[in-house]
Amino acid sequence: MTRRGASYTLWVAIALGIAPAVVTGHISPFSMFDERFGLEVESLMFLPPELCLVVFVVGIAACVVLRRFVLMPLLLPWLALVFFPPEKLTEPFPSAWDAQERLYENEKLARESAELPDLDSLRSRIGDIDHTDTGLFRFERAELLSELDQLSERSGAWDTNVSQRAAKIAVQITALRLKIAQANSHLSMIDKSLRDLAIVSRFSLGLANKVLGEKLRQGRNKVIRHRNALETTRRALRVELTSIQTARSDTEQALTQLRDLDARISTYLWASDAYRAWQISMTYKLLCLAVLVALLWVFPMGSTVYLSLLGVSLFAAVFYSEGALGYRLWLIVQFLMLCFALRIARLLVRENFPLLRRQSGSFLLQTCRKTLVFYLPFLTLLALGLAASWQVDRWVDNQLYSLKFMADSDPKANRRQNIDRAISAYFDDQEEAAFRMLDDLDARAKSSPKAVAAAMMSFYEQEVPKILPDVEPEMAPPGCSGFLPWVFQTASCAETSVKEPLNEAYAEKREAQRQSLDRATQGYAELATSGAGNLVDVAREDLSATFHDMETAIKKQLSVIYAVVDIYSWVSWFVLILVVIKSLMYIFARVFFGAKVDGERVIQFEPQSEPGQSGGVREVSDRLDLTQDMGELIYVSKRYDFANAPPDEVTPQAQKAFFSRFLRGAWHMNRVWTDARVGGAAPYRRLPADERIVVWTLKPGDAVIFSWRQFVGMSERIGLRTRYSWQLASLIFGRMFYVVAFVPSDAVGDGTLLLSARGSDGTDGEESPSNSPDQLLAWQTTTRFGMHANLSFRNVYRSGVQIRALNKDLAVMHSNVQRQRSGAARFLTCFLLPV
């Protein structure tokens, strides 16, 4: 491998080290502020630590051999992957909302637990808390210990035997839960095998192994019976725990406070661990951002290094991670937006700083003042647009908090948190009402499986509405079908797009839970016969699980809606920021170049004090002959036919300027050999009266900017590249993507570029006239232009500019029939984009 190849491979290895951060969205600087509400990348499979260590060691060795010591720190993400799994390195820091939810869940578990917390264990866990100020909670360790001592004195010692029995039952319940989970996992695998077998049978015309299918179904029934037996035992143990809890003789208030303290200590431990994990993940995040900045500083976004990182990340997001597919793909899009923003920032500094540095401070200050004056209409539109978005946001809040189930919400809190709390409160109320219904049954009914099952199903049918509008009438979608309503009834259609999925998710989950509850009640008779547990306690668990599943389903559907809203918000803000930057730079460029033209303020794509004019340009108006002095081989656009040249389609330089060539139909071309003869004549083309062909001869080192719209052909010595530019000159020309034809400086001969034109100026080496940039056919990258424009509000916004090549620099104009671009008014519609 050559030294250059080894260096390129090293860069690819450096880039792939940040793939886990890309896949999980951890590399985004805004990921820590994003409350995902259930949407996340649940797991990610990456290279094993041993292989990561090999990559790190080989990379360090390559840096030493290539004497690229500055690249060594960029390999640190690989070292981090040696010691920590990707999930640990990319774990987001919990929000305050997550912390409150964790505290609530811990308190609920502590209150429901039959086992009293051990005092020595609590003291040990307090000592295990490393961070007492995590940003989520702040406390003093001495105060916790003092509170624990007071509660221990008040509660006294409880029955050791009962506590040991409760601890033993808790261990047994935990083991049974694991076995039940394993049984469910086996059921999932068997169901998948049955589905695969059904697919094979469908395509094999029924010739698939039916015996195998029967055995799989028999095995499935055995697993179900085993799981049900385990569940029956777990319920019985749970009932025994409940009976032990009622037999406690300790002070109820002290024990309640002790359980709350246990919940707080558990939450503080969780917050401390989360803070420690966040410190690790932030270190990895900074390392990955440093690698990304280095990559984008050295390589363009179309380079093999960057595309390798993007391809591996996309492949891993689709096939080697778990979570909502749409969310995983959105994280990749987020990464692209981040790269695009970093690349733009680099181009803004690199391409404009040298020009601005040569100007005097007083001139730049005067230019900025004029720019701000001309930009006032845009600032006004921007302020009005943001005010309108704020009003829409307020309208959404008013509509939301007018709903009955949101009556107890705090409008000052986060909207999504309020919705989450309201949904939890609604299903908690449903659960309490169901428990009261069970408690109100008489003793005879409580011992009858049919009575308990009938009461449960009756309560479910009556108290759990079939459709969401029966819960909250305002949740009925207003209706929107077709495209026209989106134009004339945008608010109603937007409301429908939110409410319809929620209604569908609610109705679907309600029916699924009704069927699940009905199946659960069918096993009550067997449970009562075996005497394994109290029917009412079992019914409580089933109802609680039913309401929890419905609550989770509604919140999951809301998380999808939140994700759609967030994606739109991200994209719209990104576009708005780009438009603001571009429009501001456009007006600044008009003021900057509109001043008196001198050697320090000229429009030039590639700065060079004395542009070379080594090439030549000529115009052909009657007949174009492809001769050997143009090159041995000419690639011709498929839109043009040449006599004595049968079509021979090829794709020269297929990776160069791919998108622009593909869109303009110039990716495939016809190959023409100039020394070929058909009937004793050279290849030629007769030109219509209104058509001209500009023949541009490029010397080694020359580079010419052109458009595929006017492309006719090029010789084999011509190279292609795309240039994406954010310099002020690009904004004057009205575009940012340019195609450059060039001849390498070490080439052995000239190159030829053929362009179509409707009349042309500047082909004779004389000064070109002043004209619109839209009339430019082609120009050298080193050509210097002066700008001519009227600086008034009306002309800045309504009129374009004219440019003229200076000092006989090469620039060819032609008669473009397209309408001349307007001024800054072209950006007005973009400011109306809602965010």
C-alpha cells in the first residue's frame, strides 16, 4: 500500500470510530435538550471491544509510521469503545421530567412492596451515592443519615422471621418473573418460526413440512401451560406477601416515611449513576465532535471518507440497532444537517475572511450599517413571522388546556409534560374506580370466579369508552380529505392529522386489551379451584396491567406525533437560518461590491493577482468539425448528433458532478473518436441559424466554470469537479453550486470544452460588456469581475445586478432568454415559512 493509501485508510478508520454517536444521535450538540418521550435507539450492535482495541493500536502505529502524530487524539473514540459499550457512551442525561417520573415510580414500588427496607442497607446505599448535586437533585448526605436515624428510632425493630420470609418470597417472585419472561421469549421465537413456515408453505404450494408445524404448535401449547403455571404460582406468592404486609406491627407512619426515604435514596443513586454516565458520554461526545470537525475541515462531504462514515452509520441504524425505524433514520438526517451546518461555517470563514481582511475597518463598518438599513424589511418580516408562530403556539395551548382532562394542569409547565401527567392521572383514576368496584362486591361474589369476571368485564365495557371522543368530546377530528382542504382549511387539517392517529390508537388498543382481559378472566375458575390465590387480588393485578398497557399505547402514539412535530421544527428552523444568512450576505455583497471597484474589491472565485489567459476561445456559427487538434477522443452530450459518428454511449468520470449531470441528462455521453472515418469524412455537425458553438481550449492548469444546460462536449483531457461556494461572489451570481472543467497542470496536452450559445461576447479576448450574471456562459475561475448596480431600496429588492470582466479576463456572455433574476425579493417567500 502506498503512503497516500495508508493515510486515506487511517482517516477512514478515524471516521468510523464515531459511528455509534451518529446512529444514536448523540453527536448532535442539541441531543441533551431533546425530551424524546419514549422514542430512542434501544440497543446498538457494534464491533467487540477486542477488535476496537486492535483498530486503536493499529491506528496509533500507522500515525507513528506516517509521522502523523497530530491524528493520534482522533483515535480516542476507538479507545472509549474498548472500555465502554456503545449504549453507555451514548446514553443521554435524564431530564428533570425523567427524574420526577423515576421518583414517582420508586415511591409507588416502595409503597406496594411487602418487604420493609433494611436500615443497614439504607446506610450503605447512602454511602454509595457519589454525586449529591447532579442538577436533578441536590441534598446533603449528613441530612439523609440523620433522617434515617430518627426513623429507625420511631419504627423500632420488626419481626425478623416475617422479614426473612418476605425477603425469601420477594426472591422467589423475582425468579418467577425471569422464568415467565423466558417463556414469553420462547413463545415469540416459536410464533416467528410458525410465521416463517407459513410463508414457505405458501410459496411451496403446500409442500412444506406439516409435521414440523404440528410439533411447533404442540411445543407452543406446552410453553403456554408452563407459563400459566408459573404465573399462578407468582400470583399466589404475591397474595402471601400482601397478607404478611397486613400482619406488620410497626408504626404505620414511620414505615411509610421509611419507604419514601428508601424511594428517594434509590432515585438519588440512579441520578448519581446517570450523572457519572453522562460525564463519560459527554467526553465521548466531545471527542466525536472533534473528529467530525477535523473530517469536515480536511475532506468535502462528497469524499470517500465521509461517505464511508455515512454508509456504515446508515447500515447500522437500519440493521444493527433497535427502535422506531423512522426515528433512527431521522437521527441520520439530523447528522447530515449538522455536517452541512459545520461545512457552511467552514466555507463562510475560509472563503470570505481573506477578502474582508484586506478591507479597511471604516469601510467594513460603513458597509455593515448600509446592510442593516437595507435588511430592515427582512427583519420586520422575521419578527412578524416569529410573532405569528408564537400566537399559533398560544392558540394550541388554549385549545389544549380547555380540555376536561387537562383541567388540573399547570400552564407554566412544559406542554408535553402536562399531557403526560394528564394521561397518567386519567388512567390512575380509572384504576382506582375499578378497585373500588371490586371492593364493593359482597363476600359471596368475591369468591365466585364468574361473578368477579362478569363485574370486571361490565366495568370495562361501561367505564372505558369505545372511542376517544366519548372520553373527551373535543378529541373528535374535524375531518379533512383531499388536497384542497389543506389549502383552504389548513388549521382543521392539521388538527385532524393529530387527532386521527390518537383515535385509531385508542380504539385499537382498547379492543386488544378487552380481549386480553377476557382471556385472563377465563382462568379464574381454575385459580379458584386450586386455591392458589385471592380472586380479587388477581383481578386487581389484571385490571392494573390493562390500564397500564392502554396508557403506554396512548403515550407511544403521542411520542410519534411529537417526533413529527420536532422533525418539522428542526427542518424549518434550519431552512430559516440558512435563508437569513444567505439573504443577509446577498445584501452585504451588493453593498460591498457596489462601492467603487478597485483591486481589493473584485469578484473572483479563485484569488490570483494576475489571472492567466493561456487558453483560447472561438465561436463556430456554421459547421462544427471534430478534429484531432481538439483531442483524440471527444465525449458528446446525447442531445447532440454528429454526422459520421455512430452513437457509442459511455459514462466518463461517473462519480464527478453526479447529481447535476444526472438532473441535466449529462451523466451518459456518446464517445466520438476524431480520427475515425465513416465514408471518408470526419465527424461534424451543421448548426442552425440561431445556434452557436463556443470552443474553449484549456491549457494545462486552466479551469473554467460552465453549466450543463449549454454543454455540448469535452475532450478526454478535461477533468470535472463540483464546487460548493459560500463566498460573497457566489451570491452575486445567484447560485452556490458550480461545475468546473479543468485540465491538470501536469497534463501533456490541451483540453477542449464545447458549449452551445445564442450569440456570444468575450470570445475575442476583448473586454466583455456589462451584463446580468444570468447571461454568463462560462468563465475562468480566476476571472475578475466588477459589479454595477443601483443601491436603492427598490433596486436592491426588485432588480438584479450587472457584472463585467476586468482587464480582458476571459468570460463569455451569451443571449439567455430566461428572465433576469430579481433582487433580494427572491427570499421573501422563505420568511413566511412557519416554525
